[in-house]
Amino acid sequence: MVKHARHATLVTVRVFADGAGLCLRVQDDGQAPTSPAPGRTSGHGLRSMHQRAEELGGTLHAAAEAEGFALVVCLPLP
């Protein structure tokens, strides 16, 4: 988050059960990413995280919120 959360001063991490799975939510109070880091023309971070979550049978949701940016990944329990 430090690398990508522009102007963030607070990061909250929450782990919780959701149905038959376990979820991790990471939220910051910074600006949502709008373009790749300086010197880069594209990135694969979120795309790669989506792919890995799906390969494990889970989901990943990432979005700008009223106050920052949040990422939630939910994975099924074995």
C-alpha cells in the first residue's frame, strides 16, 4: 500500500468470515490509483491479484471509495 497509496495517512486491515469463506479487506485514505507509476506505461498488479483469487476459487474487488481506496479478497475455506 505504501508504494501505491498516494497521500494516504491511514491503512486499515480487516479479516472476517463471509459465509463459507474468509475475507481480507485493506483500505486506505489516500487517492485511488488513476494511472501507472511514473516511468511505467502499464501494470499487472490488480489483474494478477484477480487472476490468483479466481484460481483459488475466490473473488477480488478493488475500488475507489468516498474516502480512499479499498481492496477485498474472499477465498473459500477448504
